[in-house]
Amino acid sequence: MSNTGTIRVSSDQDEIISEIEIAVPPERVFQALVDPQQVLLWWGQTGIYRCTEFQADVRPGGKWRSAGIGPEGRPFEISGEYLEVAPPRLLVHSWVASWTGGAKTTVRWELNATGSGTLLRLRHSGLSAHPGIGDSYRGWPRMLGWIQALLEKGETVHDR
């Protein structure tokens, strides 16, 4: 399987869609998306950015927050609220990143069982309401590759 996801942008520039096949069941992928201990293992790479804190109240209306170190050692924070939670097939949450001046967008994780594991599809939408913001989210395929590497090979941020 590929170690990075695919990416495409909707014709109206409102949505980035990225997907990857992961050779584990959807239940295992869902767990890695919401369990703070696991998120800290896959989310990041030295020299790019790395999540060092993650909290999640995984229920509709529950809050989540991620913080870490970005390029050049600058801190970052991302937070939001869970909008839909249907384990192990769907997770939808708002997304407010510190580097975007408070722009609120939506991230939708769709997990579909396949014969060999899970097709993980991410849809990051609401981008057209914030001109120029979409470029800062072209790294989703790399992030999907990181979660795949953890789940298939046990590779963590410490191994990259």
C-alpha cells in the first residue's frame, strides 16, 4: 500500500479530499483518530510539525484540542467541536487552527471497510469562505501516511 494519501480539490475550491487505504479494520483506524495516546504517536515529523498534546471528548458537542511545535519551533494549536460521531465509520468536527487567524472549517473522516482493511477518506471543507487558506492544508496526504505507518508498521513520530 502507498505511504501517502491521494489529494484532490473540489472545483469550487471549497473542499480538499484526501484518502488512503490502511490494512487494518475501521475500528482500529477510528481508535487511532481519537485516542490521545495514539494521536501523539502518529501526528507529526521532526522538521515539519509535531503534535505534543491532544485532548478529546468524543461525543457530539464534545471539544477537542491539539497543540504542538511547528516549523522553526513555533507553537501551534488546533481546536474544535465534534459534530457527528458514529464509530467506526464517521467522525466530523470543526477545525480552528492558530495559523489561520481563527478561520473555522470542517473536517470529515469517513472510514469504509474494504477487503484488505479500511479506506480512510478525509474531507476538509469550508475553505472557500477563507480565501487562500486551502494551501495550508495540502499536507493531509502526508498526515494520512503517518496514521497508516503507525497502524501497519508501528512507526511513530520518533521513527521519522
